[in-house]
Amino acid sequence: MPTVIVEKGEPLDRALKKFKKKLEREGLMKEMKRTEFYEKKSVKRRKKEQKARKKIAQMARLQKLL
């Protein structure tokens, strides 16, 4: 669990912003959103396939540019 040390006289909203940044860097928020609801295996598979197709298309675009 990420921790943030609050400096003396530091506003609470700044400390909260630091904490949120750490959560984002570690990928915890993304993981929480992903596991918030149950996802059927067929839906997971479909998303995985779409992600692979998107990655292939992106690589093809990069190859065109070079």
C-alpha cells in the first residue's frame, strides 16, 4: 500500500494529490476498476482479442511511418 508523508504545514489536498499519483503509478486504481464487477470469461476473451488487434494495427501504423 502506498504511503505519503505529509510535511508540516502542507495542505491536505496536496497530500491527497500525491497519494492519488502514487496509486496511479502503481496501477492500483486500474486494478480496482477492473475487478470491481465480475466479468464473464467470454467477455474477458473478447477484450483480450480486441486489445491484440489494436496493438497489431498500431504496430502496422508505426511501420508505415518508418
